[in-house]
Amino acid sequence: MDFLSNITLFIFIGLILLGRYINAQAIKKLSVEKKAELLDTFSTFGIFSIIPLLVIIGLTYWIADNFNNHSFTYLYLAAILIILYIIGIQIYIYRKLIKLNYPISYIRHYILSVCIRFLAVGVLILPMLIK
């Protein structure tokens, strides 16, 4: 690994940890009832939200394999679809938090933690885009 890759890996890990810390601190400030509601609302969300992601990846692999076209076009398309899907999930969660009347301070911290995690992924991908 070259110097740029090492630096971006450390920055990625640091940003992910920072995002998780911000989210954990925001959760600590919630009331016991809101914490329980958060757990109840999103406990099965993770399981079901992974299904469309697997479908996108599976379809991309199937198309590339069956049409003997292993070009990067399909990978770029899959990456764009995955990014749009993840953004869509975050919008859904934001709307759900608003609908359930979570404190605006918690929602702001949640959004900040999500933005930091997106920045972390961007930093991780940066060396690949440069080369």
C-alpha cells in the first residue's frame, strides 16, 4: 500500500468512529421511552433493508456474467444504484424520526453522524478515483 492509501484508511476509520461516537452520544440523551421506541421501530429494519441491496448486487453480477460483458459499466451502475439506495434509506429514517416526534437535537446529531460516515466512504474511495 502506498502512502495515500494508508492515510485514507486511517482517516476512514477515524471518521467512522467519530460518526458512531456522535450517534452514541445523541442516543444517550434520549429518554428511556424514546430509546425503547427507537429500538422497536428499527429492530427489523436492518434485516429487511439489506434485501434490495443484495438484489442490486445479484442482478449486476447476473447481467455481467450472462452477457459475457465484464466491463466496468455494470459496476458503475451498481455503485450508483447502491449510493442512491443508501441515500433513500437515510431519507426514510429521517422522515420516520420526524414523524415519531424525536427531539430535533437527536435528529441533527443523527444527520451529522450519517454525513460523517458518507464523508468517510468518500475518503476511502478517493485514491481509486485519483488513479
